[in-house]
Amino acid sequence: MELRPFHIPTSHFFKKSILWNDEEAESKVKDILGHLLGTKSFFFVPSCFAALELAAYSLDFTLNDEVILPSFTHVSVANAFQRAGAKIILVDCLPETMNIDPESVLKAISKKTKAIVYMHYAGNSTGFTAVQEIAKSMDIALIEDAAQSIGSSQEKKHLGTLGDFGCFSFDYQKNVECGQGGLLVCNNEKYLERLQRLYLNGTNQIEFNQGKVDYFDWQDFNGGNYRFSSHLFQILLPQLFHIDTINGIKLKNALDNLNLIGSFNFNSAHFFKINEESNHQTNWILFEDHNEEKTFIHSLKEKNIPFLKHYYPLHLSKMGKNLPFHETTGTAKKSKNIIRLPTYIR
Amino acid sequence: MELRPFHIPTSHFFKKSILWNDEEAESKVKDILGHLLGTKSFFFVPSCFAALELAAYSLDFTLNDEVILPSFTHVSVANAFQRAGAKIILVDCLPETMNIDPESVLKAISKKTKAIVYMHYAGNSTGFTAVQEIAKSMDIALIEDAAQSIGSSQEKKHLGTLGDFGCFSFDYQKNVECGQGGLLVCNNEKYLERLQRLYLNGTNQIEFNQGKVDYFDWQDFNGGNYRFSSHLFQILLPQLFHIDTINGIKLKNALDNLNLIGSFNFNSAHFFKINEESNHQTNWILFEDHNEEKTFIHSLKEKNIPFLKHYYPLHLSKMGKNLPFHETTGTAKKSKNIIRLPTYIR
């Protein structure tokens, strides 16, 4: 029996809907996203890494400035801030949701803290309000890593639109995808002008395009080409148009996965919950008891169900093991044992 | 009368050729490129900027290490090396071709020089061999900025495959394009291992994919997500398949543009030449005499022919004016007056 694939990109089911030219597709994609997110202040970029990096450079880290990151996160988050000159401080997460632990954030915070990255793991925002209040009270920038969160909200406000920046991924595993792609939402006007320069190679091209200057020139050392391929709007459009359908199917798949997990009566497992405001992009389970884990994996193999691990915790990695890490719940160190179940449309 | 567009992306004429699934398209694109370039050591990236940045990080610049760049080049070249920690030294170019002046390179070189970037402007390689010899004799890395050079060669060897690294662009103005996209060719094995890590977020994911390790983890601070959208192989494939046809049309357009220029008998103009090994992606003209320039621009407007300027020289820009600049021919400072003529397929 052939193993089922772990993932099939969502766009495979919508490719036949290509009806528009690039400009029409771009305009419609931006309309739908503007409506969904409730803001027009966003930038299409080549990846969620690019969105994080652009946010990090916009914050203008200088020597000794620190950023607080979850240890349980994608390596590219750390790379983005490392490159932009931030000193990285790692924190622990909550066992129920794998979201950042606000207690750990409080332990990590100092006068040097310039920014906090909150990851909406699996489209959830547990503890976000607490972290938001900490950031606000101490005038610290808040970046939402909303890579997995398209179509997810908290009290009906779309995730990624609540902090200073929101970073989305459209990579091939996401509910809405274009192979590789990302989106940076800027929710704080004070960063917008520099961000626009950095986005366009550190130039004043935006003023040139508006006819305000005769030439555009090199105005910022930290710019890059963050542009997005116009052809990919064609791929995104039908998916964004049908995002409720897609996330509805993801909910059904999540219920199926919960039934599978529930059939075992595990004692030591933490796992994802149904949350009507999540997009259920990631279905995960983490065992305290190694024997229960073995039983589960054996059963998955018997049933021909593929599975994947998730992030190797940064504080245990070669580059991260010498960075400050503030342990509270002890969850981050176990996170390398997370098991993810398939959620693709089938 | 409506102004003709300056550019129409090549892919518009090949979109109906989409016949393959992403995996087939990727495999065929890599086969065609491997054959064209004579190497399989290349990486698809989101832009030529990304290719340059990845090359720059692979070189591992440390404090006081210098890179020599043409002043007449795209801002993103400077950004890429600036970000990777290189100290930038700017040099002049040759009036006949706008390529880097080897004399200026010789003036700029020092014991601190770690790399030289040679830009194959308009798909030409004048003076490249001289620069290559300088680099080789002093053990300096040579990066070919081959952004405009797909399908261009020197003595039948494809540009971008002669130095240590070659950086290509597939942005919407290039002969072969996917909106935004790039390619990094690595011609020197000693950089390959680190490059592969940096390409995949600074992790050992390549070893993980080969089954050599149980987890991949964070192994390099300077990695990023440089992956390319699989959907774009569909866009590239028909163009690469027909690259000789495309470059043939560009040659015809170049001859038309030369006829237009020739009809004026200008005394003070430098302009592009026909070179059977160039892809004629860029057709340019530069006037010493401002009155001749005015005559030409007036005529273009009368004939409804759109035109564009090109790079604002880095040594005159806000960020570049305090960087070392080695003037020889005095051409770089005039380069902001270059006029580019349309070359798109019509």
C-alpha cells in the first residue's frame, strides 16, 4: 500500500479557475485581502521569512537591542532578526497550545528589549492579549508571526493585524498558498515610510513613481528587492475567493484527526483543540509518555497515515544553545517530539 | 495617440503553453538550464538580489573585508554586499559598453579586497577576461552579475558560469521572466556546502532530506528562506524552451533600434552594439552633448516611442557619496543620462 502524501498544496484544486490577467488578479487579491484583514497597509513578499526580515530591518536594531522569540518556532524567525542586528532572547511556551508563555516573556524582558515576536501557532492566539499588554506597557514593538493564520481571528479581528507588524506565509503547506510567498502587514504608521523604502531596494522609488523626484537613488543601506511575482496573484486569487470553503474543509479534517486521537484515550498527550476562530492549518499532538507516543506512531503507520515532526527548538540547536533562554513550563524542550497530522484537502 | 508601453513581459506570449504539472515543469526547466549553462550547480531564488545576497553571505565577509562594485549598477547589488558585512569600494566603467573598467579595478584593489562584482551590462562581457585575470592572480572571489544575460555568452561559454558565482534575474523586464525570480550559479565547489545551508534557512535540512540526521536544526546565523515558488516553473518553461526564438526577436528589435539611432548621425553618442553572443536585452544610448540628447528625446516623443533612464550611479547617491570611488574614464558620473529603448516582443 502506497503511503499517502503528507501534504497536497491547496492551489492544486483551484488551478483551473485561472480567468484573469495578472493586473486584474492582483487588484482582486488585494481587494479580498483588504476586506479580510481590515487594512490596506500590506506588502506582498517572497516568503514569511522576507516579511519577518523586512519588519526586523524596519525596527532599526542597534547594538545591544534585544528581541524576544519563542524557542519553539521556525529557524527563519531567528535568522531574520539575527541578520537585522538584534540580540536574540529565547522563551518557553504553553503546553496546551504551544503558544509563547507570557510568564516566560516577563522573565526575559529588560530595558534592552526592543521587540517581541508572538507566533500564532496553528492559527491560535492563547496568551496573546497578555503579551500585547506587556508590550504596550513597556513601549516594546510587537510582531505577530501569523505564518499559519490566514483566515484566523481573535474576537473577530484577524490575526496579524493586532500588533505593530503581522507576517503571513503562503508557502505550499499553508491553507492559501502560492508555492513560496508571504505578506507583511504594517499596523503602525511610524514604521511605514522606512518600510516602503526598504521594500524597494532602500530607494525612494515610491516618490519617483509619484513624479515627486527625477531619479530614485540609494537612500538606505538595509533595503532589498522584496517584490513578489505578479504571476502568483493568479494562483492566490481563487483560493482567497474560496477561503471560507478551504478553512471549512480544514475544520472537517481537524475533527477527523481529533476523532483519531480520541479513539486512543491517551493520558499523557497534549494536542490541538477545535477553535472556531482558527483556520486549523496545523493539527499536532505531543506526548509526555514515550510509550503512548510509540503506540500512536505504530497505529499511524498501520493506517498508512503520514506524519511529520515540527520545529527543533532553537535553544537546543547548534546556533541557539548559547543564547539566553528563559524556561518556565519546560514545554519548549519537549517540542521536538511534536507529531503533525495531514490536513490537506482530499 | 496612446503611448506604447516601454515593456511587455515575454511570458505573455507563452502563457498558453502551460501543459505540465509543477514537478514536470521544474524538472524540464532544470534540464534546459543545465544544458544551456553547462552546469547543474544552481539555485532558484526569489530575485537576482537574493542571488547576490546569498553569494555575498557565502563569501563570509568579516570586518574590513572589501568588495569592488561598479558605481553604475543596480542599488540591490550594493545592498546585498552591505548586508553581508562587506565594505563597498566603487569603480568606474567603460564608455563603449558601460562595463566595469579594469583600470579602475586595479586602482581600487588592496589586500583587503575579498571580492569583485563584474556586471555583464546588456549581456556584454567587455573587459571581463582582464578582470578575471586580476581576480585569479590575487585570489579574489569573482561574482558575475548576469542579471541581464540569459542566453548570452563569451566564446560560447555562457555568462555567469565563468567566475565563482553567477547571478541571474528573471524579473518581468528580462528576456526570460517569471515576474520576480532569480538564479544563483555556484562555479566554485569550496563555497557549495555553506551555500546549501544558507539557502535552507541556515539549517542542515539537506542532510535531513537525505536521511543522514533525525532532525534538522539551526546551524548558521546567516541563512534565510531563499526558496522559489514551484508554480513559476510553469511560467519559465515555455520561454526557456524557445529562448533562441526570443533572443532572435530581441536581435531584430536591436537592429531596428540601431537603425533609429543611425538615422540621426549623432557625434556625441555612445550606444550599444550588435554582438552575436549577447541577448540584446538592453538597448541604450548615452550623449555627451546635451543638445543631441534633446533632439533625440524630442524625436522619440514625436514617434510615440517610450524610453527609460537606467541606474543612478551609486557614488552620487545619498548612501554611496561617502564611499570610496575610483574614477578613471569619467563615465559612471554621466551614466544617469542613459536612455533605454524598448526591446519587448511585439
